[in-house]
Amino acid sequence: MEGPPLAARIRAEVAGEVRELGALGLVTLQVGEDPASTIYLSRKHEAAQEAGIVSEDRKLPEDISEEELLELISALNAADAVDGILVQLPLPPQLDEARVIRAIDPLKDVDGLHPFNAGQLYLGRPTLVPATPLGIMALLADHRVPLEGAEAVVIGRSDIVGKPIAHLLLQSNATVTICHSRTDDLARHTLEADVLVVAVGSPEVVTPDMVKQGSAVVDVGINRTEGGIVGDVAPDAADVAAFITPVPGGVGPMTIAMLLRNTVKAARYRRGLLAFPRG
Ligand code: NDP
């Protein structure tokens, strides 16, 4: 399941929607200079600008105070030209990540991490949902991977990937198991998985002997090794699975495409073209 062709289609759709909606604004906030975050952000901005979204990459000093950051978010919440706000995580230790995320207007929360949006997903009435899980669902749908009644196993329970993808799979009527670092006997679960989503951040967490014949495997991991970027799944798992996402070139490009789609959705909410369930 290659990401770039589908991501390109979605980005082209987004460009058309942006032309219809008029000027759209996306602002990202990066605190400090983590090199990996800088690369991810530059790709997001390149794609946003290509789709006609006015995007701004704000770099903030590593030692910014929480109050300063909250004030900036509050100004962006009020700015009419801004449809989407994304705070690149992780944040340095002086900043309370949960508090910072709560400060973002849920209507502009294009990363889908605000408790309001996370809660809507939990309730089965999704609003703005994190981009990576949306990208995974789009890839599975594009390849017509059956989800209804399927055994789906998610490894990882982060707020940005593991938990939201588990909820989206559940809403598609899969039977979902969530595994994590304390799971006893990972292979016992993964071998049952018709759909296996791996979001751990450690190479070869899943080896071919852990994969069910004919299954669909989604490798979210991005790990920098001496041999280059690898995922969480050993590449020869492709010999067992019917579908597998490569790393790089799988989920990564989908994440960017879905961030742009979320920006359009946020713009629609704010312009009253879509009803946002608040108040
Ligand atoms: P987190 O570190 O937040 O979460 C990792 C999860 O993996 C945790 O739930 C942890 O369990 C679990 N885990 C750790 N070790 C094991 C193990 N040995 N066996 C089973 N479970 C384990 O990471 P993220 O969810 O943010 O990201 C995961 C990976 O996906 C990273 O490589 C990240 O770079 C990549 N990523 C890629 C994106 C893309 O667009 N392609 C987007 C976002 C992330 P516990 O909760 O018990 O600690």
C-alpha cells in the first residue's frame, strides 16, 4: 500500500476545495529545533502551499515560557486568517503539553488532539481527527481491505496514532485489540490480526513469523538507523501479508495529505459550511 499515489490524489482534491473556499490559513508552532520535526514541518508547509493554503511555520525559542506560548495560541485562535493551528510535539519540559493543547480552539485543532475532538472520536461522532490515523483509514479503504468483522490489532496506544486508529477501526466494525509495551506475548495477538497497525517507534517489533497470512499490515514507525529510515515491521513481512505499507513511502505522505484535508474541514466548520457540535 503505497502512500504517494493516494496522497497526491487527496492533495489535488484539497487544492480544488481551497480554490472554492478562498484563502485558507495554517500556522504551525515549533518550539526549539529538533531536526526531525523541522523536516516534517517543512514537508507539511511545502504540501500546504502547493495546495494553495497560506501556511506559516513559526519557530519559537526552546526556552519560551508557557505563558508566552499560551498568549500566542490565544492570538492565533482569534486571528480570522487562521483556520488551522498545529503545535509540533514533543514540547520541552518547561511546557505542559496537555495545557498547551487545551489552549487551542477545538475548531482550529487540525491535529485533532484537543480533548473535545478526542472525546468526539471516542463517542463515535468524529470532528477533527489526527491525520495519521485518517491516512491509514484512507489507505485501507483505497485497497478495499475489509474491516467489518475483521480482527484488527493496533500496537501502540499514543494519543496521536494508537488510540485514534483503534477508535476509527472500531467505528468501521472491526474487532479491535490494543497492544502496548506491557502486552504479554505480542505474537499471540498479532497472529490473529487481519489488519495489523504498528505504531511503536522501534525497528523489527513485528517480524514475519508474527504476521497472519494474507493480512493487511500498516507500518507507522519511523526509525533512523545507520542503514537509513526503517519502520517497525521487518520488510520481509511482505512475504506473508497481502498488503503492507513501505517505510518510507507509506503512511508518512498520507499524514501530510490528511493534515491538509483537516485544514479544509476546519475552514468549513469556521465558515459555518459544516456544523461543529459545540454550544
Ligand atoms: P509513542 O512513543 O507515543 O507511543 C509508542 C507506543 O508503543 C506506546 O503506546 C508504547 O507502549 C508502545 N510500545 C513501546 N515499545 C513496545 C513494544 N516493545 N511492544 C509493544 N508496544 C510497545 O509513539 P507515537 O505513537 O507518537 O509514534 C509511533 C511511531 O510512529 C514513531 O516511530 C513515530 O515516529 C511514528 N509516527 C509516524 C507518523 C507518520 O506520519 N508516518 C506520524 C506519527 C508517528 P506504552 O504505552 O506502554 O509505553
